[in-house]
Amino acid sequence: MKYKGIIFDLDGVLCSTDRFHFEAWKQTAEEVGAPFDETINMKLRGVSRMESLEIILSGSSKTFTDAEKERLATEKNDRYRKLLAQMSPADMPAAVRDALTALHNAGLKLAVGSSSKNAAYILERLDANRYFDAVCDGTMIAHSKPDPEVFTKAAAMVGLAPTDCLVVEDAAAGLEAARAGGMDCAIVGTAPMPFEPTYHMQDVTKLPGTIL
């Protein structure tokens, strides 16, 4: 087997909280007088909360102090977490759970590598912690994607070299982070990528058949 471990991004790969992010950021954009639509929302995928806020604020004619930015980011996250409370195990499809089980049964170490500081809460809402040997999220890193820190740290948490792990992502920032860490990357979904990943597939349910 080519890999010893798989490191999964969370949102857009194992589940989707996109609708919650969209609604929470839309309210922020309205407050600061900035435009917001699906195209702008796509630019926020895979990047940190503060970096996402800067993208939105770049569309506003107003200027903001660091304290105001912190307030806006905190208020956005409060709205987002209230929306996340609607999540349940049903938000992780059975086919995704079957894929994770197949990979685990094949002897692979499984980890989550997410820039989100809400990853632990999302996994709890999904009742999905049992599938993973480690979770590295935004509370544990100093640099978000496209820096490779979240992936290299996740690899270390399961006792593997980065080169022994495959990253599974849906965003360009994640693909760039994987390459920066010297790791192969499987991209799921149809978002445009800056370069060709190691694998490209419709969704994560295709992963066992691709690498096992």
C-alpha cells in the first residue's frame, strides 16, 4: 500500500457546513457594507477566519481597527456556532462513514487536518470522533493553509512522516498546503485548482477504491 495514513480536511470533504458559513458571513458583509455572494464565499474556503474577514472587508469602503476586526470575527463565529447546533449525525452520509471504516480496516491511520477552530465541535455534532486517530485543528496551529502546518502536525500526531500520508482536500489552499508539506493530495469536488492534484474524484466515497 502506497500510504500509511490519510489526513482529511473536514468541511467540504467529510461534511458540509457551507450553508452556515454563507449565512454567517453574509450578515457580516451586510454590517460592513460589503458585497457578498457565492463567488466571494468560494474564496473563503480553506482559509482562516481572520483571513476570510479581510477578504470581505476589502470590499468595504470603511476602515476598521484591529479591535473592530476581532469583534466582527467573534460575532461571525457566534452566529456560525449557533447554526452548527442544527447539525446531527445525519449530516455525515452513511457512504462517507463506510469509506472511513474501509480505510481504517485496511490498517491506515486516519486524521483530520482542519484550519477551523470549530472542528472538534463539528465532529462531536456528527458523532464522528471514533473514526479518527487524531484531530489537528485551528486551535493547535500558528499558521493556516496554505501553510502545511496543520497537515504536518496531524501526521506527527499519528506517528507518521508527512510523505507517508495522503491529504484529502476540496480547496486550493489545502492543495497548496499539501504540496508545501511534501504530501500527495486527493481533491474532491469540482472547484478549480491551481495545479493538478495526485488524485481527483467526485467525493470521498471514491477514495477506498482509488488507493486500496
